Amino acid sequence: MSDTVKMKLTFPRGKAMPGEIVDVPADEVHRWKGYAEPVEDAPKADEPAKTSADKNPTTGSVPQKAAGK
């Protein structure tokens, strides 16, 4: 196991901007709460990759029209 965790910034920290991926020591992850969230590692060979077909069709990016209008 590695002793670092990849985290995606959600708030600027130093020169790093939101959306950047940073390596954080595993024992300091609690200090990054509010600044970053853990990033899922790349899918493993034995796990199928998620596709858009796996998603719930009602949660697409197309806005739904109100009923009766």
C-alpha cells in the first residue's frame, strides 16, 4: 500500500487551484477536509469501467419539462 492519497482540490490552497490533483500523506488526509476530496484510483483490470449506459437515464444532463406545461 502507498502512504499517499490522491486528492482533488475543491478550494484554492497555496498556488494550487480547485480541480488539481495533489498527493497527500495518508496520515494528513484529515487536515485537507474542506480543501480537497479523495479521488478514486483508475479502474482495475477486474472491475468493468463505468459507461454512460450504466447511469440512471432520469439523471441525464437534459432538463426535464414540468408536467402539464
